[in-house]
Amino acid sequence: EGEGEGATEEERVLQEMRRKVQEMQEEQERLERMQQQIESAIGPSTPASSTDPKEIDARSIYVGNVDWSSTPEELQAHFQSCGTINRVTILCDKFGNPKGFAYIEFAEEESVSNALVLNESLFKGRQLKVSEKRTNVPGMRANRRPRTPRFRRGGGGYFPRRPRRSHHYHPYM
């Protein structure tokens, strides 16, 4: 009698899990249909061009002297007159504190020139520095020379001092 109830309890749990899986699959299919409808309404997207870093940088700006208490939403509101904003990134240090600058990615390249007009505009009592985002070249520093390793492999270790020959007489040398 106890085992029979356990088996029916297991069957009930299994049926409940199957029902939830079925609901999740139906929800996934519904979301995929919605996404296809949205994509067909918007038109064909070009994922290759949207992931190209140089193309993204051409649609992005650097914003310096940003107040540390600023949020991405506040920056988006400040720059929304320039054009459609895809992303606002406020950079933080390893402790999560804002570094005081941000990058704003627009949907169109024309928005960058509109945003440059806001250079030296006031935001939270601070004068913003707005410029085009530059594309980083890996291995290059500000002075345009590639990095050289500071410490080379090998070397180091113990180097005994050689006695110097001096012009003075030393009886024990």
C-alpha cells in the first residue's frame, strides 16, 4: 500500500514536470514567432556589419569628465536628441567605482556629429568632453611604439663580483 502511493506520487510529479516542459516549449515557439515577425517588419538585419569593431567605433563617442554618480539612463537622456542610442557604457574600476568616462554607441554614424555639438556642455554641474571614439590598435601605446617586455626570460641569478684591478698595491690580492 505504501509503495503504491509512492509510485502514484512519482507519476504525478513526472506528469507535472512533463506539463511544465511542454509549456516552456510552447512559450519558446511563441517567442520565436514573435521575433520572426519583428525581424520581418524591421527588415533584414546585417549581423556582420553590426559586430565589426571599426564600424561600431565609427558610431560611438567618448564622453569624459562624467560625474561619478551618473547613471547610463541619465547620459542617455542627455544625448537622446543626437539620435537613437544602442548602448551606454560607463567604465568602472575593479572595485565597481565609476572611472569618470563613458562610451555611447549610436544606431547611425550621423548621430556622432550631432553628439560632438554637445562637447563642453554641462551635465550634473560638470563640463563634458565629447569626442569620437578611437579604435584601439592592440600592442600600441600612447607614444605609438609597440610594447617591449620589461623583463626578459633568463638572466638574473647570482653574479659574483670580479675583483677590480686597481692601481694600488694590495698584499692579499
